[in-house]
Amino acid sequence: MIHQYKSGGLNIVLDICSGSVHEVDDITYDMIDAYLDGTREEVLTKIKKNHNVSEEELNEIYDEITELKEEGKLFVEDTYEDMAGELKARTSGVVKALCLHIAHTCNLNCSYCFASQGRFHGERALMSFEVGKQAIDFLIANSGNRHNLEVDFFGGEPLMNFEVVKQIVDYARSIEKKHNKNFRFTLTTNGVLVDDEVIDYANREMSNVVLSLDGRKEVHDRFRKDYAGNGSWEKIVPKFQEFVKKRGGKNYYMRGTFTHANPDFLKDIEVMLDLGFRELSMEPVVCAPGDPMALTEEDLPVVFEQYEKLAELMLKKDKEGDPFTFYHYMIDLEGGPCIYKRISGCGSGTEYMAVTPWGDLFPCHQFVGEDNYKLGDIWNGITNKTTQEEFASCNVYAREECKSCWARLYCAGGCAANALHATGSVRGVYEYGCKLFKKRLECAIMVEVAKKLDISE
């Protein structure tokens, strides 16, 4: 199976199952499209009708395509479906990452918050050190032979429980060598409580920090307000700038959200760049259909155009020697994720879980508050085996719609939480998200191809 598209003035052909990417001229592009439609003579006759080209050149192009096919770089058959269950089973019972809900409360009142202003549709609460300590013990006990373990401090706003964050980190550091483990911590924050102590500590202990900023002041302050109704942009931007400066401009992400109110999100990215930030992420809002903030079908042309212009801006900045990273355009055309990741996805509910302030386990942070999806707790382990098995079988080939999709080995079936909220099933397909993902993927591939062509020239 192949996928062909035109972007950034390039003709791109992606072979789905080999991962090979080809940039070709117009004649080759059309011939690849027609290659399987008939005999050699029929294909050449069809192409000759639309292109003024000699028989000799047509035959050369046909032979080159045939050679690529024989080398396993074009029209490669999918042999991965039968492997999906086997690969997932190999990691059964091995947990590699936890998302610690260190605070089910927040000092902002963001109206688009999927977690209901950090409460996750429940009571406000702070995780105790005792729960955090047990979570670390649970992770070590269930991590098998994995050396590197991930722990994310999440909320609500984690800095509302900063002392416990430090206690948990200290505990994990005190026992990691004993168990031959290496902990990598991530902190997500809205920035309101960031100060010099937080900056120095996070830059010493956190492998990554995620900083919430929606871009333009008027866009950010529309939704990211405190409980008095005041916007937070003026308060947090200088703190984030100092944070990133002291961090050396590395191992962080500015994470923004765009909604129906700002589908022209490139302007927000440009503001982030003007503020000095170079590691960027801009996520489509996750909310119920019909919500005034929800992205609509009418927004799609605007959003698609933004992704295209973003790709152009990235190439322009790269040539100027001022590159920046956009999370959704990070793609390795020469290596990339192993086939297990391409089939199995994020590992929610099996390799990755969220821990509430009370120690309950859920498949990921977006399932917290969905009582039917509680897996167990950090003291007794996984007791809801039926739900975990549902997630264990949740690979890209478990969804009929995905089996024939050209992007399946890049999205691995998409987000189970988004699927649940859109369709009522973790095995469903969030069609709107699919459209956005495929557009981002096309742009990401184009950017990498354009960079390689520029280097080779």
C-alpha cells in the first residue's frame, strides 16, 4: 500500500509498510499511481497520454519503479497484523511509566479543562507522600527488567503540592540504584507558582518540563483565567522565559491548546517564537461535541492551512539558522519507532497508568474519573483484569477502520480516550482527530524531505 500527495511543491510517495519515502517528478508520480492498474503496455500508454515523453524514458521510469518494488521499497504487503497480539503479549505485566496526579486541584479555572478544573469530576485533593511512595514501589515492582522508568507529575496544578513532589523524587532517587532503575521525571505546570526555587529544582531533577501557554495574550486569557476571572498571561510569561533560559533552552515544551475560538493557531505559535521559545506543541482541544469551544468541520480548512503554513515557517526558520521544534512534526524517516510501537501505540492501561491522589489506577490521565475504567490500586495491583485485557488488545488492527488507513503505522490507532469520548468505545475511531493527524503527518514528512533535499543540493 502506498500513499501519494503533493505538498510544499513536492511530489511525495510513502510506502506504508516499508516506511520508504520517495520524492519524485510528475511523470514518476503518475506512473506509480497507475503501476498496479494493468500490464506494462497499458500503464505506459496511459501515462503517455498525459505527458510528452519518449518511450525510452517511460520504460526507464517503469523499470526503476519495478526495481524499487523488488527491493521492498514500494508496494510492500502488510505482514504485521498477525504479529500485533504477540508483540503486545510480550510486554504484558510490565509497567514503564506512571502519571502521578499529585494534585486534584488547580489555581486556574480554565473553561476548556478536560479534567474539570483539575478535579477530574471528583473531590479536590492532594496526594500524600505515603501514596506517592507506594506508587514508586508499585512501578519498580511491576517494571520487570526495564531500566529507565518514567514518572510524570500532573494535575490539576502539581506545584500546589510541590513539597510532596520533592519528597517523592528524593525517595525514588534513594532506591533507584538498588533496583537498577533510572527515573526520568516530568513536571507539567501552568506557571502561576513558578519561582526561583521551582526553576532550580526542576532544572536539576526533571528530565522534561511542560509549560502551559496558549500563545497570544488575548487567546490565552480567554480561557486560562484564575478564579477571580483574571487572565494569567502577564503573570506566567516572564516566569516561563526565565525557566527556559536557565534550562538552557532544552528539554521543555510550551504546550498550547487551540479551540474553535482560535483555529488560526499559527499566530499563537509565532507569538511563542517572538517570546523566545523554540520547543513548541499546539494541541487541538478535547471536549464534548457541541461544546462552544469544540472544533467543527467548518474549522478544518483553516486548521489544515495553519499546518501547511507552519511547515513552511519551519523550513524558513531552519534555513535562517533559527530552527524550532513542533512536537507533532517530530518524525524520523530513517529509523523511527520500532514496529511494536507502531502497532501498539502509547501502552495506556498496560505499560502506562495514571495514579489518583488516593492511589487508584486508571489507564491514563484522561480516564481518571471514569469509574468503569478503574484498574485497581497501587497496593493491590490490577484487579480489573477485564478492562486491562480490553486495553491490551487495543492495537491498530483491532479497529476495522484502521486496517486500510495509510497512516496506521504512524498513529497506531490513535488515542483510546478520544475514541471513548467520541464513540463510546476505546476501540472506536475519533474521525476528527484522524483527519488532523493525517494532515500533520503529511506536513511532517514534507518538512523532513525538504530538509534532506536542501542538504543534498
